[in-house]
Amino acid sequence: TCLANGDWSHRLFYCAPDCGISSTLTPLISHGDPSNLGQFPWLAAIFFKNETNHQWEQQCGGTLISPHIILTAAHCLLNEVTGSLREPEDIKIGLGKYYRDYYKEENYSVVADVREIVVPRFYSGRASFFALDIGLIDLKTSIQVTAYIMPACVDWQATITINTGTIGYVAGWGATETDVSSEVVLTTNLTYLDNGECIRSVRNAFQKLVTHDKFCGKSMENGGQVAPGDSGGGLTIVEKGLHFVFGVVSTKIAQETAISLFTDLSNVEHRSWLEEQKNRFERLHIELS
């Protein structure tokens, strides 16, 4: 009740965001710097079972976008030999992890089983220069949200405009400048280039690699860039203090060392596909609960 003096008679409830909260907004991956625990709580480690030694190995990254949905790249979810979708039982998801090693015990991490994986119907990998390089992983059960495990925000209503020059943040366990995968989470910041600016920034011979659904991240002064092992991870933009995921690490142009390519989530086709699949997953979880 509002009192005569303008005060409320009872304490008001405070609604805290349930996505995109970083322990720090300071940007600390090749030529990247170690991150802080909880700095990227939406970062997922995607582990695949080695068919030779049956050990779990981290090969891709992903972004938690709901308590049970991981956003990643389509090329991470296909068997490199057969070209078919991987089996869910051959994938594990690590959340809240700082170390790359699947078997290293950590205080705040969890490992989750996969229920289903999905990629766009017309994804064709290298044949189409990795257009439509986006995929989703649905976990068997929802994960409890904590300060160390939290979804990134998604601009479902398309209310945020990103301009060339905006700073984006990427984290992962990719190869360092010595070509060895990092054992801890590394992070770097990149400058966002829209599709047109990206095409103009690469040499003519490589412009065909910048497909209609891509934007670029350009290395800044520290030389940070994405590398093998970072694939599927998210690029986030900070809006009103919260991290929104706007891109998925797809590939990079080897001859253009400063440029990394990202699948653009602001693409209408991708946003529609993501919403359709997210809603389907959520209905299934309600039915199974």
C-alpha cells in the first residue's frame, strides 16, 4: 500500500535478472588472458567420447541459453567421418568449468547428459562455406542456476542494435599462440564488423567465406582471436550491464589472421529457428516432468 508520505507500507520485492550476469565485465583463444571463475557462467564445454581410448575430450564450446539448452555450432555436432549427427550418449556437457580436463574435480562445476541435438535441415558444412552453422543441445534435466552457471541473455524481441565497432567478448579453451589447447578458460575481446563491413575487410579471394548469415570479429590490440577448441562458443555483447549472446564461433580465415567468423543470431532465419526449437524443447520438458 502506498502511504500518504509516498512510501510503501511493505518492503518491495526486487526482481534480479536470471541471465547474462558476469562476475566482472573486465575483458581479460589465442593471445587471450585467463578469465576469472564466474566471469562467463554461460560457457559450456562440449566433450566427445574418444572412440579409441573411450576418454572424454573437450573439442567445442557452447553457450547456455536456458537451464537445459546449449547453443553451439552445427559443425561441432556432426561426425567428421560420416557427416551424420553425433549420438547424444557420445556427448557430455560441462558447465561452471574453469579447467578443460573432463576428469578434474571442480567445486562449482557440473557435467550433464544430453537428450537431443539438432541442426538446421539444410546445413551442409564445407560445401556451403559453413552457412547455417548453428546447433542446439537439449540436456536431459535442467541445471540449477548459480553465480557460476547461468544462461546468457538472448535478444528474442530484436530490440538491441549492434553497430560496427561494438566490443564483443569470447571465451573458450582453444589453442593458444603455441598451438596447444589451453588448460584453463581464456577470453578475449573482438571488434564487431557487420556482414558488409566484414566482406570489405577481407581479400577478394576469401569473400565467399563470409556467407549471408555471418558477421566478423576483428582482433584488437592484444591480437586475440578464436582458435580450434573455441568452435561453437558464443560472442556476447554487453547491454545495460548484461551479456547477450549475438554470435556463435564458426570458423576463421587462415590467411586473414585478424578475422574470425560468427554465425549471426540477429539473422531472422536463425532467430526463428532458435525460437521454434527452444519452444519444442520446453514443451518436451514439461511433458516429461
